[in-house]
Amino acid sequence: MSGLNLVAAATFGVFVAITLAITWWAARHTQSAHDFYAAGSRITGAQNGLAIAGDFLSAATFLGITGLTYLFGLDAVVYVLSALTGLALMTLLIAEPFRRLGRFTLSDVAAYRLRQKPVRAFTAVTSLVVVLFYLVSQMVGAGALIQLLSGLPYAGAVAIIGALMTIYVTAGGMVATTWVQIIKAVLMLIGIAVLAFSTLQQFDFDLLRLYREASAAHALGGRIFAPGAMLDPVSTVSLALALVFGFVGLPHVLMRLYTVPDARAAYHSMLYATLIIGVISAFVFFVIGYGAIPLLADAPGVRDAGGKIVGGSNMVAVHLARVVAGDFFLGFISASVFATILAVVAGLTLAGASALSHDLYANVLRHGQANEQEELRVTRGAALALGVISILLAVLFEKQNIAYMASLVFAISASANFPILILAIYWRGLTTRGALAGGGVGLVTTIALILLGPTVWVEILGNAKPIFPWMYPALFSMPAAFLVTWLVSALDRSPAAEEDRRQFDLQFQQLNS
Amino acid sequence: MNDRTGAAGAPRSGMTGTQRLRFTLAATLAGVYFVLVLVMALFPAGLAATLDDAGTVSVGMIASLVMILLVFVVMGAFVRWIDRRMAGRS
């Protein structure tokens, strides 16, 4: 599998050529900050739904859920259902008010009725932390995957991904990033549909036969249809909390709500995304993940001498593509995975660059006095800097546990971004002090519990026992953030707090006018 | 109509009727989901019980499928309700 697959190279080459042409076209049509950050709000609900689905369908999602189902069976459903629940909450509670209140970033909404500078600075920093960790984890995974699939050296693969994402963002802004995401989402939809069809075909389209053979082939036997094989109870609930509420606070997904003309289109785009992600996730979990168990059991070239899957469990979907549909389809799936990584990192880079330029530079450092052209210059510079930094960090962290970096992203988003976002929109009693104290506690608690947990404290730092015994911190950090936010806001009797509450009434009128 | 505004024009609560409904739906979905997660976490044997002779379909799989369908059905019904409400206004 380490040799260059010509179909993969050709498909990826065509994808890059088309997306660069779109970037060139987008650059010619990007004149204002509104064009750059929000694609001029000219994307339709259906297109945006595809792009949001594309954001969700990262390589980690497709390859990760397939691999986890293959290894643990039913436990992997936590990932599928958490995403769907998070999408439902985002559709019902966030999409419309978010689109009505903000312009370009998550901080626009968080700071709408609170004191601008401190809240904007805080949410910009948490957005940047989320983006940077997510970016590095995706690029480390991308480098390893491309190295395995194409034979390219790790550093070279990371540099290609980094260079392309920087070009998309600096030249084409949100227009290019959105179309890259849409094209990639279509590629993934085709790939997953063909993979699910070909897998079912191996069992004469008899799903029960597929499950019977999976049960017979797996070491866990019938327990692959029962939970409890992957995580302990506390970690399971904690992971589910992080995935559900963390998804709602992801800055690069939230930014997409500005690309449609109005709040209603934002709402509809979330519905399209939920539908697409729901159907795809169901296929990945119920058909592809379980189908891989019997089909890869005795397939040649899948396992190494030690009996382990070549490339690790994340490569299960890729091996399955070759087994059920041959080398041509393997090439197509591999190219779709490259495209997926590229599209997701481009969206992340844009979100990070926007937090740096629109929030920190234009609104905090320049007190809202920077003109559009100046702000856009800073955005492009920030995107370039993020591209270089993420390439360097990805090379530095090549051997690190990227799954943990990704879990950190969702835990921080759930504990620092989500409480501020939801309370700023719906709770009159929220004050600036409460938001900063609660968000700060959420951020610090998450990072501290991760550092003290089994992965960092024991596996990386080499200590005998973890101080915090569970893998995922959200069960503790998220309630702590909400509790502190409520307590500090409720006790805050300052004139500034009264002004925060008064501003909520104006925000309410804005939302319901 | 703004059902949050009191006699003096001051807001009474943080939500309109539509927002309250949305919160109820969101809380119901999230509640059902987290009950499922808790059952998965605390009583895995209950979800392991099989529903067919071959032992290939478990309560857990059916519960997962129902939850996925629930998201679609509840959200679909809600959209139809919103669409009718908006059409009535225009």
C-alpha cells in the first residue's frame, strides 16, 4: 500500500486543479471583508448544508468511526449519535440567532450584548486554541495517512497540505473554502455510497447475514452488538458530552452560518447538514464498520506479521475499499481522504485567521478603527502565519497521540465556547464577569484535567498513576464552567452588570424584530 | 407577537414561545440521547440482550437506530410546523 496509486494521484490532481481554478475565480470576486469572511452571504442553504456536512466528514470521522466500529462494535455509535444530537441542538438553538446577531466570527455573537473587548479577546483566544489543536491533529494524521497511501515523505505531505490550504484561504477566502468543502463532500458521499453498496453486495444485500458473519469473525463475538468494550462509564458520558456540546461551539462550523443570506437559510442549511450526516453516519456505522469485520478477516495484505491491521485501525475503510471494489476504487477513496483533509484544514485556517484579524486586531487592538483593506491584509498574513506554524507543529508532533489532541478540541469547545455562546443568546442574567470567569474555569479545568489524566500524565510523562483517573474531562469541566458563570453573574451587582442585562433586552428586540 | 414583553414593554423572560418550544425539543432530544448513553455506560448487559435467534440484533442496535430516526422525525416535524407558521404570517 505504500506505493503510489495512479488513480489516487490522478483523482487528487484533478481535485487540486479544479479547486485552484475556483480559488482563482473566487479571488477575482472577493472585494470586501464580507466577501472574504462570509462569501458575501451568497451561498444557498443546500450548498451550505453540504459544506457543513463536509466539515463534519473529516478524515477522522470517516476513517475513525469505521475503525472504532471494526474494533469495538456498538460503542462507536456514541460518535455517530453525539454528532447528530449536536447538530440538532445547533439547528434548534443556535443557527437562527447566531446568523441574526453576528457578522463574521463566533466572537461577534458572544460579545454582542457584553463588553466587547474582554469577551471578544477571550472567545478569540479560545477559538484560536481550538483551531490550532484541531489543525495540528488533522495535519499530523494527514501526513501519516498520505505517507502510507502514496509513499510521499511525511514532511513533504504535510508541506503540500499546508501550502494548498494557505493558497485557498489567502486568495479565495470563504468562497474558495466553501466550494472546496462542497466538492470534497460530494466526493465523500459518492465514495461512501459505493463502499456501502459494494460491502452489502458481498452479503447479497442481507444485513442480518452481514451481522451474523461479523459476530462469528470478531474476537468479541456477539459482544460487538453490546456496549462497554471501549470505555468505562464515566469516560463514555464525558466523551458524549464533549462531542455533543463541543460540536456546537466549533468556530469553523459556526462561521459557515454567515455564508447564507438570512437566518432562515442558516436554519435550513443545518437541516440539510443533519440529513446528510445522519444518512452517511448510519451507512458508515451499520454497514461499512460492521461489514469490514468479516470481509477483512482473511483478506490478503490487510494484516502485518503480528496480525495487526496495516496502518492501524484508521485504515480499515481504506483496506475495505480495495477488498470490495479493487485498486481503482482504493485510489478514489484515498483521493477523497486527501481532499477531505485539505478542505477541513482550509476551513480551520480561515476561522483562525478571522479570530486573529477581525477579533483581536481590528476590534481589540485597533478599537474597531481598522479599515476593511487593512483588516483583510492582516487576515491574509494571519492565514500565512497559521499555515507555517501548523506545518512546523505537525512536523514537531509527528509521533504524538493525535486522537488526544482532537479530544482536547471538543472538550475545550464544550467547556469554554459553548457556555458563553448559549448563555449570551438566551440568559438575561449573564454578565461580562460571569462569562469570563466561567469560560476561564472551563478552559483551565479542561487543560488541567487532560494534563493530569492517564494519556498525558502516565503515557507521555511516564508517571505510575494518573491524578485524574478518566480519559475525558468534559463531564467535570463543562458543569464547572456553567456553575461559575451562573454564580459570578448572579453575584455581580456592578453598574456594568446592569448594563449587560439592559443590552440583553436590546438584543432580544433585535432577535425578534 | 412578542410574548416575552410585559405590560410596560419590559422583557419578562429570556424566550419567546417559539424559542421555548425549540428549547423543549432540544432538551427532549438531548435527554433521550443522554439516557441512552447512561444506559450504555451503566447497564451494558441490558443493551446486549439479543432480539433474534441468531443473536445478531441487540436492543442496543435497535435503540441506536431509533435514536437516529428520532432526530430526523422530530426535526422534520418541527420544520413543517415552522414552515406552516411562517406561511400563515406572510
